[in-house]
Amino acid sequence: MNTKKLYIETMGCAMNNRDSDHLIAELREKEGYVLTDQAQEADLILINTCSVREKPERKLFSEIGQFNAIKKPHAKIGVCGCTASHLGEEIIKKAPSVSFVLGARNISKITQVIHQDKAVEVDTNFDDSTYMFSKNTNPDIKALLNISIGCDKKCTYCIVPHTRGKEISIPTQMLLDEAQKLAQNGVKELLLLGQNVNHYGTRFSNPHKPTNFTQLLRELSQIEGIERIRFTSPHPLHMDDEFLEEFASNPKICKSIHIPLQSGSTKVLREMKRGYTQEWYLDRVQKLKSLVPHVGISTDIIVAFPTETEEDFEETMKVLNLVQFDTLYSFIYSPRPHTEAQNLHNPISKEEASKRLATLQARHKEILAQKAKQEIGSIHSVLIENHRDQSPYIWSEGRSDTNRLIKIPDQVLPLGSIVSIKVTHHEGGSLSGELLS
Ligand code: 5AD
Ligand code: SF4
């Protein structure tokens, strides 16, 4: 019997990666598909799209054309994810080679739509927060775990509330059961996912005991075998003291955190409807650093929001210098449909926007070089994830709890073990060190 083959391309965020895991597991378990990395031999080609900025969205139609040119004659092409949500049937009209469109909020319907012709399932009120997705049989050391779907915020630049619908939390017991099973299969590290993780517990589909994100962290960290917990993304507004104290004191919570800044200017933050000020952001960071001095902080920054003046941009530079982020994801503002900011007059030229981005990134590079020097001699707990062999060099590698990739030369350490490493070298942003324990 010929096995059906699935090719999947995933763009965008960790949430989309998780959705792709679910698509793969559903199709494997219920429809007998196996994964291939060759689109030309696939019976089903899925493109799991992102729409957060304009560029990847524009790429979609050229990709569909490329897949259509190389695919087997009977093979189907399906467009899933955030662009599917907001373009819907327009995709099939523009690209008739597409067999179905499955929105980011409708992933659990994959086994239906593959049997329908030209299905368009993009209802953002659809609630699959209690749906039991098939399990991915690929046991790994790390696993992604969705704790909520959708987003209730109204950031004026962001299309996600439109593509992923309102926020609904996944029941705690379902998460605990899932984490338990993952631990039994050898998973050591969980990455909890949600558009706004620390808003967990605000709305469930069915009656649920009152809870919040801090409580969820406490409960998940009781599970034997789960050694590390990470999460993304929390919102600065919901970082109350109770949360920061749990973050600091719970040994299973990795000491790295993504705190999306977006802008350092209180005025721009107001226009973005972020709900916090520069002072609030800096206060939370200061509190966090006082509780966990070695904490790793990453952030997202948007430059050239339409109302951003030169002075506003300087405020962003000020926060960059004060916080000294360990990782920076930075973007030029991209107007998106279905957002409040799309109609704002934008006086900032492309050249000026690129200049601001370059200034921000260049300064951050300097900060990183400085920080890397300070890492020499520091001691990290590292979860061993890989062995590499590029003869004559062999090494083990893994991430510190502060989320730095660290190599341990000349060692083959057990995968999944957590070891103490002293950093001895840094080269081009990567760290290496020696085993202490
Ligand atoms: N333009 C540029 N960047 C954006 N992001 C979200 N929407 C936009 C937009 N319209 C960025 C934000 C967010 C990250 C995932 O993408 O920084 O945190
Ligand atoms: Fe993820 Fe947002 Fe892109 Fe959707 S639009 S895939 S939620 S980053």
C-alpha cells in the first residue's frame, strides 16, 4: 500500500509551530499520513501562514505558484494559519490551485477539510480549547504546550486578535494531564504558549475553578520529570509582584523571559494601546533584576510607528540602554488590515524607518558584545539537547536556563541531562564552556 505523504511549511511564531505539530499529529493518526521534506513527492502540501507583517503574506501567492508547479498531479494544496483566517476565500479566488483554506482558529478541522473541495473554514469564534488533538509520537526533550488560544488585547498595530479570535484558556486539568504524559515520554522542558500567557484563567469555555498564570505555573511545576518550564509571551501589563516572585523563587522556571516592549515612548505606547508606560516597564524590569540578577530578557520592538517622532525613538533607545536586553527582535512598523493604526497618516519615510532600525540594531550589537565579555567565568545550568560531530571536532550543546546556547567541546554528555557549565569562551555571539559537575 502506498503511504500518503504530507509536506508542511510553517511560517511565523511558536504558536504556529505548535499548530503545525497538531496538524501533523491529526493527519498521521486519523488519516495515515507520514511527513516528507520533499514537496514534489507529497500528496498533501500545507502552508501554515503568518500575517503579522506584510512581507510574508505577499510571499504566500508566489509560494503557492511554486508548489503548484512541482506537485504531483493529484496532490492537494491547503493554506492554513493567520493569513488563511483573514483572507479566507480570497485565497482560492486568487489561487485556484488551493484546495482548502483553514484559519488559525480552526486547526482541529483539518481531517474534515482535506476531504472537501474548496472548503473555507475561518470562523474566529470557533472554540477548540477543549479539543483533544492526537499526540505527536516523536518524543523529544522539549515540548510546546498551548495554554490559551486567541487574544483579547487591542494593540492598534496588530492583526492577531482578528486572525486568532478572542482569548480562551485551556482547562488546567487538561494541561496537567498532558504535561504528565509528556513527562512520562521523557520530556524535560515545557514551553507554555499563548498570545498573552500571563492573562491565563480569564475566560474558559466551561465552568472552571478561579485561577491565574502564577497558579498554573505552581501546579505544572509539581509534575515529576518536568525539570524546566518556559513560557511565551507574557504581557508587561500583567506582570504583578506575585508573578515576578513566583518566577524568581520557583526553581523549575527558567530564568529567561520575553517582555515585549514595542516602544519606549509612553506617548507611542498609549497610541499603540499597550496599557503601560515607560515607567511601568522599567519598574517591572528593575524588580525582576533585583529578584533574579542573572535573568535573561528578550524583547520585541517596533520602530517607525506612524506617530513616532525622533524624540519618541530616543525614548526607545533609552530603554534599550537601561535594560540591556539579551535578545532583540526588531521590526519596522507594517500597516495591517483590520487594525486601528492602518488608517493613521504615516509621515515617516522608508529611509528614515530603516535608519531607525539600523541604529537600534547597531546599538544592541554593542550591548551584546559587552555582555558576552561579562559571561566569561559565569556558571550556568544547561539542558543537553544535541551532540555534534564535525570531525575532528565533537561537542555537546544545550541551552542555559537564561536561554543562551552553550557548547561543551570534546564531550558526549547524556541527552536530557542538566549539567553545570562554566563559560570559558565566546566567539561570534556563541558561548562555550567546561563541565563542572
Ligand atoms: N508591524 C511590525 N511589527 C509588528 N508586530 C506585530 N504587528 C506588527 C506590525 N503591524 C511585531 C510585534 C510583536 C511581534 C510578534 O511582531 O513586535 O510582538
Ligand atoms: Fe503567530 Fe501572529 Fe504570525 Fe499568527 S500573525 S503566526 S499569531 S506571529
